[in-house]
Amino acid sequence: MSALELEPGSVTRPSLRVVGHRLDNLRLAYHVNLSKAAIATLERRAAVADMHGVASLRIGALVCRLRRSPRPGVFKWQNVRARGEIRFDASAMAGWNVEIIVDGSVWLENPNLGAHQNYCDAVAASLGEVNQGRMRAVHMNVDVEGLPVRELEREMFLMPRGSKSAVDGHEIKIHGKALQVTGFSICPGNIVMAAIYDKTEEIKLAGHASRGELERARWRENGWQGGQVTRIEFRVRSEALDEMTLRDPRLLPRRLDALWRYFTRDWFRLLEEKREEGTRARATKVDPRWTDVQTVRWSLPSGDIMRRRHRGGASVAQAAGSVQSALAARGRLAPVRLPSDAPNEAALGALMAEKGTSEIERWVTRYCFNVGASFAMMWRDELLASEASTAVAVETLAVANLAVFDRFAERAPAPDDPPVPWWLVGDSGAGDGSLLLTLQGVRPGNRESDCGAVSSD
């Protein structure tokens, strides 16, 4: 089960099923006296990122990819746990020079709010002396089955006190595809806003495949029957957090239930039927399904709960096909000398009966090794083809390896001091990514081969 669970009996009507709820887009800001060492490392690694688009970076708890920034003194970074900005220029409003955002599939893999807060604090402390931290924004999401978006109309929404009526339409934006309504934005752009939309449709969009897989797995754990899932999302920004005296992120775990009650009872409600303009709110009834939404209870885990992510990646057959295609396109895939003149099943069967399976296995082994060696040398040549130094090639490989490893590795809860990837250590052990390798290799000769592009007898 997910770490933010429903209390037994909190959803009582069979017509509506709550299949998941979680936080998202937690934005924390820190006022940090950046250390000289952190600034020097950032500037050095930023120079690499400016040249190549991305660079690896490690400063204490912050192990990440540093991206090219359009403005000097602003550093944008990202890893599998968070993303953020570090500033040491005049653009840091009121000295809040470090922002860290935890969003997206990170919450699906680990919904533990405390773990994310501790990590953000550790990152800020790695950069220097932290004077203060505060919350800038947070989203609360509930996913339900049995409340199709197509059944909703904006006249069914009861708006916050003092806002324009729903019938006027000025406070509601309708989203759709073709003639189908897929969602509504309530008070868009305000310091508190809501969104109600078809989540099953949204996760079909390009680039959402991996997150969609995690979302569906979470829904199934909570009893999803395969129907359309509607997301009900409330978003609160810094000004509203000030009004709620909720800037301190450590208060959030104890205030989640109160915050949800405010959103779903005081700030916004779904009515049972359309309300005509001029109709008093008291003359309308709240949709019974919305009552079920109001009764969602938020509870936080007592310990770390990590949902490990299993990604398939490219299959071996797909990778092998791509490698051979790349070699052939560049004229580096040699014709194959087959172990039998007629490579059909009968001929190969006769060959194995005569010489045993070892002959076929040796041929397969030689072919695989030769193709692999050919590709390795071609890859090496392309990396070192330009006038760039060996260090640039190492940097390119390091960043690519970090990105793929982070994406596919099974991740356990992060230790207090995570291991440093080899490419970040450097000859001096300084952790600044300055490792230089001497790539040594001898190009295989173009000897005739019985199984591929490069001979390896």
C-alpha cells in the first residue's frame, strides 16, 4: 500500500472509489550563506556545463547533473530525487538563493514527506550555512474512480466566497481534446487553485509512459477496477501559505487533514446538480460523491517506505539490432562466414550431430565478441574524433552513465553519505569530476573473419 493511506471506512459509497492520494510539487526555499568551496565548485562545473550542455556535480549530499544556465550566477540542477536552482547573484529575492523542488514520479516511488524534507535540508546544508528555510508551494492530489469528468459542468462548481460565480465562467477554464472535455481549472493563476481532470487520459500523453506505469500500479493497490480515474488537485502558493501560517515545512505533516478539509469544504465544493445564476448556495446540495472526497484522511508513515522501480529498458535483441545497424550504416559490419553452407535448421542440426553443440556455441561467441569490439572501437572513435580533449569524452560518458544508472537502478533508501561515482572522484579525490583517463587501445587489423567485422581468433 502507499504510504499515504486511507483510513478504514473513510470512503463508504460504492459509487466512488478513492484509488490514491499523495503530495506533489513541494517547493522549498533556503537562505544560505554559500561557502567559498561550494561557489568555486559550482563555477568550475558550470563552465563544463556551458560548453557541453550538462556536467556532473557533487557537493556533499548534492550529487546531480548541472545544466547550462542562460544567466550567470544561476545554476540549475537535477537528480532522481529533486531538482532546483542555486543563485549567488542579485536575482535571489530577499536572499532566498536555494530552491529545491520535489515533484513527479519521485512521490510515486517514495511518498514519505519527512524523507524528502530531510534530503532537501541536507542539500541546502551542503552548500553552506543555512539561515532559514520555508515552503513556497505544495500540491495535494486525490485520484478517484466513479466521478467521470464528462459528467461535470462548471455550473456544478461552488466557488470560494468573494469570487465571481461559476456561471460567469471567469474563474473556471475548461480543457478538452476535440469535442471532449478532459478537465477544469478553478481559479487558475490564483494563490490557491484547483484542477479536476481525466488522469487516465493525461498519462497517455507523450513522455508520460513511465509515470503512467507507476500511477496505474498505485491505483491497482487501492482497488482500481480499470475505469476512468479523475484527479482532484489543489495547489497552494506562498502568499496563501503566509495566510495559513504554513511557511514552516515541518508543520505540514500535522496540517494535511486540516488543509484538505479547508480545500474541499470551505474553499470549493461540487454540487449535485447545476446551479442557475442567482440561486443561493444554501438551496443546492453537495454531490454525495464529493462528500466521499471530503472524507479522505491523510496519514504519514512512521518509517521510510520506498517503492522500488522496475524498468525494463531496451531488450537485448533491440540493443543488438541497433548496434549491428549502426555498424552496417558505416561500412563496419563485415559479411558473415556461416558454420554451414546451408544455414537452415536441418543443416545446422546435422552439423551439431557431427561436431556437437560446442561448434555452434563457439561461432555465436566469436560473432558476438567481434560485433561488440567493432562497436566499441567505433564509439571510441566518434567520442575522440573532435579536437576536444580526452577529459570531454570522459565527461560525456560520465553524465550519460549517471543518467542511465539513476533511471534503471533499483534504489533503496539513500544512505546519509551516498557513494560517489568513480568519475566524480578525480585523481586527487577532490570530488570535482576532473578525472582524466588515458584511453589506450589498439585498433584490430582488418583480418578476414569467419564471424563478423573484427577478427578475434
